[in-house]
Amino acid sequence: MNTGQLLALGLLLATGINASAENRNLSPEQRQHRMREELQLNDNQTEQVREIMESAREERSVIKENMTDDRRAGREQMLALRERTHEQMMGVLDDEQQVKFEEMREKHMNRRKHGKGPHHGSPAPGSNSDDS
């Protein structure tokens, strides 16, 4: 995987899509660098993405800390954070970058569906879901 693709995965993580285990160990700086390369971000965009990612990471930490008692509420907060972060990121990108970002996001989601990433959205054991 090249540098741009891994940074793009960092962006996806910032939008609430969990990166695969091999990418979780990347630092925020590494993710930002890779995103800059893959999406060809300019300096201003790079700084805005850095701020969005940092804010989302901090907010995720707070949600996780408070999730111990009410996991459902925590999940709803995480989903809302994911949507807000995605909207913020899209607001930073130009039209061409938005298309590339959505392609990367779709590719990542397909990888997750085919067992090549975390399965946070998988049905609970014993559920009767026929989506597999």
C-alpha cells in the first residue's frame, strides 16, 4: 500500500470508518501525510484536515470514556460524530478530491464487507441476519 492510500485510510478513520488493523498503528501525522499524497491536498487543506482529525480523535476519546454505562447512546454519539466529521472533510475538499475520497471510502467499506477489515457492524452472534 502506498503512502497516499494509507493516509487516505487515516481520513476514513477520522470520519469514523475504522481502518484495518495494519493501519491502526499509524500515527496521526502518518495518516495526514498519506492523505495529503493520495488526495493531493494543498497546505491549507492539509492544516484543515489535521484540525478535523484531531478534533474527531479527541471527541471519540471522550465518547469512549463515557460509554461504559450506556453503550447504545455511545454508539449513537459515534455515528453522529462520524457524520459530522465526514461533512467537515467534504467541505475541505474540492470536487475532484471529493470524488476520490468517496471512491476510497467505498473501497474500504467493500473490504470490510468481505472480511478484510474489522467487523464492528457485524450482526450479533445468534442473530437471524441473512446479510452475510
